[in-house]
Amino acid sequence: MVNRKIGVLLAAIVALAAAVATSGASASSPDVQVVSDSSIHVSTATIGGAPVLSTTNTVAHWHGSSVNPDDGVTYEYNMVGKDPSLEQTSNIATDIIPVNVVVGGMTFTAGTASTGAVKATLDSPVFTNNDYTSTDFVTNTSSSPLPQHNSGHTAGGLLSSGNTSNQLEDATMRSQFNKQGTGYHVNLSPVNTWSPITIVVPQGKGTLLTTGRQVIAGDVSISWWAGQLQSLNQTLGVDPTHLPIYLTNNVMLFIGNNPLNCCVIGFHGAGIVPGNSAGPVNGKGNQSVQTYAWASYVTPGFFGPISNWALQDIHALSHEIAEWGDDPFVNNYVEPWLTPTAPQYGCTGILETGDPVVGIGFALGTNTFEQGPTPNGTQVADGYYHPEDEVFLPWFMRTSPNTTSQFVQGGSDGRYTLMGNLNQYPGFQTVATGC
């Protein structure tokens, strides 16, 4: 019997476009609820977890530990790939599973390997090699009255030297452990794209939302959606050594019974235990443990273009893959942290690298999908992909000076996030703050 659990780590709010709908609904339709930018908020949840696993019948991973000088505790963790000190390459087979979602009379189509959001994702820095030496634009937090209220974007600059032809997660992990220029790699390869699956959301489990730019979103109950993915994990027969990614386009989730209590655009987890969402069931022996992720491609314009410039396209997927890489079994715990950039998480002790920097990102690559104006004529798309910044292990471990990660450009100390000093919030130029 498979030991299953789910760790739902929610990212932020999504963008969804009427252009992908197959019905004639519009933003003025009584079936579409209109919400203001200020009423949309970032939300998160975690469900389940797992003990340190000795099984080899799962994604390739290594086990390490670090001493936190602040509380004197040695924290253990599992991470994807091979121990960076070995400077070896790990290739993690990845299965893209497109999911078409029918909700409120509209079909939100994910696409295929040659069409739609799936193709755009496959063409993105998540799966193609890119140069991370510099970036043209980054999220502007310096002029905001509060760090969680971003002020659009500003000019970028030097980013991560030594990562000149890498996938996004590979560049992130190499920078985190100062292994650029070595044989250490964590690649999502080979990538297998499955035939699309269609899920019809029943009445009462989903609705349609739109903002002032008339971008329409499918809004689905998170508890109902998690159940659908639990069933797919059990029935599809994915190889447990692979990473399956369930990819949707323009679909968000709401928490509880209120569709306006949105929005969630991604989570990752590891093998669900049917009927036991309250916690893990410990398995015995070399059992199969399936890690997985779900994320939605984010259409430009559902978010306000000033307050949430980076929340477009692959932002959610980059968040989930980075968190899966550093915490594949959702069992890596650290000294509790708190940051004004993500007050929705409160005081939390989970090593989730994307949570502190939700909505903070940078421009990279060339994006040709959904780059036109929104239905009301607002031009939000800018021709780039928008990966999220990611926080590194030494930030959580209160390691100062940081001798683990790649040096900040022009500095003599390790960076605490991938963006280094391009992340303008002072709290990411030093270690985490306690609660």
C-alpha cells in the first residue's frame, strides 16, 4: 500500500483570460462576479507531511543538516537531486499533465505540447536553458509604503554569474549552494507531455471571477480540487521517480465556502493518504512515494499591473518547483520566521522558499503567448516571462556570514535570495527574522 500525504503550499492570486473560454460569457454577465484588485489577497495552507524517508522508490533526493546559530538547533532536510558537495548532475524525469477545466459554463484549456499555455510553459525558462547573468526588469519594492504592496517594476541589472545556459531550477540550486561553474546540476529532464485531461467542476464547487481589466478566471474550491488530484495520483500510474506537474490555464482556487476567499494558483505535495488529510501515515519498507505539483499559468491582467507586475505566466510554477526542490516531501522544518513581505503566512516554521517572496520576481526570456492587451485594452504583458525570486537555505538557517550561497554581485558575502541585491527589500539582504 502506498504511503500518501499532501502538502499544499499556496502561492498567490491568478490571472485568467476570457480568450481561452469556449462559451460566450463576458465580464458583464450576471454569472461572472466582479471583484476589485484590493479584495484579492494572497493565501496559503499546508496539509499533511511525511517523516524522513529511506525509500528509493521516489524522486532522487539527498539528506543534509544545518546548525542554526540563533537557536542552536540542528535542522535536517531532504532536497531533490544529489548532495551538492559531490558536484554531480541529477536529471529528474518530469511529466506535464495538462488539465482542461470546465467551470461556470466556460472551458479553460491548458493546451498541448504544441499549443496554448502548455507550449508557453515548455518554451519558458522552467524547461529551456537561459542566461541568468542579468535581467532587464525586477519588481520594485523600494518605493512602496509597505513591502507587500509592490510598485510595478524597475530596471534590473546583474543577476547570477556563472549560470549562462541553465534551466531555472538548476540555476536556482547552483546559486543556492555556490556551485555555478561546477558539475552540479538539477535538471528537469526528460520532459514527457501527456494527453490533456478534462475536469468538469460541479455547480457549487466553482464560479467565475473578473477584475476591472475584464480578465475572467475560473474559481474552484480548493478542497474539491485537491480531491480530484488525489484521485489522479492514484489512477494515472505515474512513475514515483518522476515529477508530475498538473498544469492548468487561468484557474484559481478558493478556501472554505466563499468563492471570494481567493486565491490559490499552485501547490506541491507528496503522495496523498486517502481519507487522512490531517497528517501522515508512516509506511514501512521501500514503498512508493509520489511527489507532485499543480500550478496554473497566469494570464497577464487579472492582477493589477502596478501592485503585482511579476504575477504573470510562470510565476506560480517557478514558485512550486523551487519549493519542491528544497522540500520535496513537505517535511523540512526550520526556526519559525515572519516577514512583512508575506504577512499572510504569519509565523511559520516551514522551509518553503517561495512563500516569503510571493509576487517578487524578474524578467527573463521571450514570451509570445497571451501578450496582447486585456479585454478592456490595458497592456500588462511585456514580452518576458516572470519567474519568482526564491529564498535560500541560509536565510532560514540564520547563517551569517553566508558562506553557503553564491556571492552577491560586487559583494563578499553570500546572497540570501536568487535575485540578491536586485531584491530591494532589506529583509532579504540578511537572515530571517523570528516571530
